[in-house]
Amino acid sequence: MFRYGKRLGKLFAVGGYLPRILLASVIGFVTGLVAVAFHFSLGWATYVVRLPWEGAGALPKWSFAFVPMIGGLVVGLVIYKFTRTPEAAGQGTDNMIRSFHREGGVVRARVAPVKFFTSIVTLASGGSAGYEGPISQIGSGIGSGISRLFRLPKAMRGQFMLAGTAAGLGAIFKAPLAGALTSVEVLYREDFESNAFATSIVSSVVAFTVYIALVGTEPAIAGVPAIPFTNGIELLACAVLGVLCFPFSFLYVRCYDLCETRFARWKVPDWLKPAVGGAFVGAIILVFPQVAGGGFGFIGEIMRGLVPHGLFGILFLLAIAVAKIVATAFTVGSGGSGGVFGPSLFIGGVLGAMFAGICELLFPGAVRMPEMFILVGMAAFFAGAAKAPIAGVVMVCEMTGSYSLLPGLMIAAVMHIAFSRPWTIYKSQVLNKFASPAHRCDMDVDVLQVTSVGEVMEPREIKRLDAGSPLSDALKLIDLNCIYPVYDRGEYAGLLDMQAVKSTFLSSPELARHLLVSDCTVRAPMLAETMDLHAALKVFTRIEIDELCVKDRQGNLVGTLSHSAIFRAYETLVSRNA
């Protein structure tokens, strides 16, 4: 089997257009079948989990609050104990983005099945998360696995990983164009991965066709009436709603980041953390059961005429939006398996309904169909939180089966992004292709050779660590976001491996007391300040480290240089010479 895969790989490695389209179709077909399996498995699991609370002899409603905690415990044990697949924890889309930029489009084979199972457990047990994270990471895993089977080069591997992501999103949301757009737009804050668009379109359309053939053609959010866009007053209202979204997206991003950081630093076993997060989610569900799971059922309810017309209804929706933000932060930030895209649509929809209620309360009859703001809020909130305006707008249109509100959706998305540029829900996003390690080879060598490391480096004092010191003592003195050179008997030995420190030893402080700094030292060269940026970039490519120390002619430490600083310098030089 491997021999035949290698032979076929030679055909596809040629890089012709038709072979790429054919392989994208294969990825789309396989991912579409997996999306169908995910849909029915999640439906069955949700039914089984919630059966004890239905019908005669049902358990009291308050007892369901313990279910997210139990689901979190199962997820933690499967990810950290049984399969040892930490990549499956948290939000899948961000993991996919990191794989594209920093791991050459490689996703371990075990990630897809582990993500499949743990995401179903998280969502069925009431965890506040979205479907897009699991299916995008599963799809990217399928694309990566098929690419490795055919021995495709690194540059093409990333394209087909994105094709798998597009296929998963296009199928599960019944939105083939939005799936393709999301896969190429969500990688950057201000750019597109244009090279992957054709393959993403093909895989997304094929997966969508497979999915609707077995699941049905009804839109993901059904029952949305035709709402034509007719006048400037509605356009102005959409712009105001876009501005209203930005403080909530700031709260969403900061709350998620805070939970993720605190849980990462918490000195308890990693497998226990999703259960603790689930316990907090259970407490929230006691008060606001609407935030459990994906929540699209509640959006459908308010679309069917339950837009509030009073102060109490407006405050109730405000409370639900905040509760969903906190519940999602605890579910995904603690290590539960899910996505943050689905919750962002929920939050935006609820904010849109709240805004509609405010309009009806202050200006009765000024807007013909106030429920239009639910759709506008969905598109605007995701566009600003994920820095994907086109994908967010098209996704809402395809999920509802209506493009009639397109002008209002676009203006709201743009207004939200205008006020929310400093933050994003996806930490692994980079500014543009210049800032992506995946595009190192695309840079103009001549431009890099005219600039030295000393011109671009960050000059600063650097704390040295002694290789013979206990690791536990060093942890008390260092900042986890900086780099530290290690010296052994006065000689440079390398850098402290911060990844190992963060992922392993912070969760096992008793282990850190028995280790020396030398046990966590990774060999890494120093850069000379007289070296040109092209030579420095080749060093970064060879060692796969994000930041290195810089020395002067006498060998003294004078600062640090990161690969992102090289990309920023390159962008500045190119724009200056344009």
C-alpha cells in the first residue's frame, strides 16, 4: 500500500492544476463522509445523554449541571491519559492555524479520531462550544494525512490541509463558499492564502454535496424569512450594531485568553482541568440553560418572532450573551474540545436581538423587520472577533439561505473590525504572509542581504542561567514569555526550552525540583550582529526556534532577534522600495 502511494505521489508532486483538483476532490469526499458521521454521532450522543431528563420519571433539571463536569473528565482522560494527544484540547481552528504556519501542514494521524470523539463528548454533555473547531481540525488532519500518503512537498501540504478544513466547514454548516473563504482568510488578520483557494473551493463543494445527500438540504439555520434591504436608515442601524459588537468581542477574547492562561498555569493534572471548567459551565447552565451546546436552537426561536419589546427582555438577552462568553471561555479555555466560531455566531445573534429590542423600545416601527439584526449581529461579531469579514458575511448568508441582507451585513462587519483591530480570538493568526513562517522561502533574498541582524534586533539585557542550577529555582526568576541563554562553566550551552517548561514541568512542580536547568536546555546557535538577515533566516529555518540571542564581535550578549522581526523588516524594506 505504501509503495503504491509513493508512486501516485510522484504524479501529484508535479504540481499540475488538474492533479491538485483531483486530490482536493478526494479530500472533500472523505471529509464529507466524516462530517456526516459527526452529525449523526453528535445527535445520537446528545439524545442519549439527555434522555434521563425527559419523559415520566425524569431527573430534576438542576441535576443536569453535573453533566458538563463528567463530560470534561472523560475528555481530559482521553486526551491526556489514554491517547496523549494534547493537540486535540481546546479550539481546533487555532490548532489548525498553528499547524499551517509553524508545523509545515503536518497534523498527527491520531488527532482526527481523538478530536472526533472528545468533541462529541464535550458538546453532548452541554459544553459551550462550536462545531467548526472540531470539524476544521478533523478536516485538516484528513488533508494532512492524505498529503503525507502521496509524499507531497511541504508547500503543497499546507494547501491540502486547508482544503480539508474548507471541506469540513462547508459540509457541517452547509456553506460551501463560506467554508472555502474561511479556510484561506482566517490564517491572517490582513491577508488571504490565495494559493489554496481553488483546492479549497473544490474540496468544500464535494464535501457539501456528500453531506446534503445524506443529511438533507435544509439550511443550518432554517425558517429565516426573506428580509430585503431597502433604505438608508437600516444601513445606519447596521453600522451602529457593528460598533456595539466591539466591546463584547473584546470581552469575549479577553475572557477566553484569561481562562486559557490561568488553566495552563494552574498546578493540577491536565486531565482534571476540563472537568473543573465543566463544573463552572454546569453552574451557568442552572441559570441560563440556553448556553449549553451550540445554541443554534435558541437563535432559531428568537428568529421566529421572540424579539423582545421591553426592558426586561433586553436585559435578559444581555445576560445570556455574557453567560455564553463566560461559559465558552471555561469550556474551551480549560481544555475541553470544541470551537469558538459557533459561540461567536450565537453571541452576535443574541446581541442583534437585543439591539432590535432597543430599536423597538426607542423608535417603534422605525425598522420594518427588527429580526434582521439577529443575522447582522451574527456576521458582524464573528467578522470582528476572527478578523474574517468576507467569510463571516458569506457564512451567515449561506447558513440562513438568504443573501438579501448582504449590504447591511457587510457594513456591520467592517464597522466592527474598524474598532477591534488590536485583538483576535485566534492566537496563532499572523498579520500577513510576510509574518508567516510557512512563506519564508517566498522572500526576496537580495532585499534581506542588505540588512544586518544588528539593525533589526531588539537590544536588551538578557538574564543568563547556570546549567547546574535546579530548575525549580530558575522558574522563580524567569518570565515564561522570554528566552534565556544557558551557560555551563562560563561557556554558552544553548537556550532554556520554554516549550518543555510550559507543557510539562509547570504541571508537575515536584518533577521540577529534581531537574537541573541543563535537563531543559536545547542546543541553539547565537546570531552575530554583523550577519545579514538572509543568513539569519536560514538559521531559523534549520533549527525551528522562534527567537535567538545576538552577540557582538567580542561575544557579548547584546539583544535578541525573532523570525517575526525579520518578516517585519522585510515588509518595511519592500514597501520602501516599491
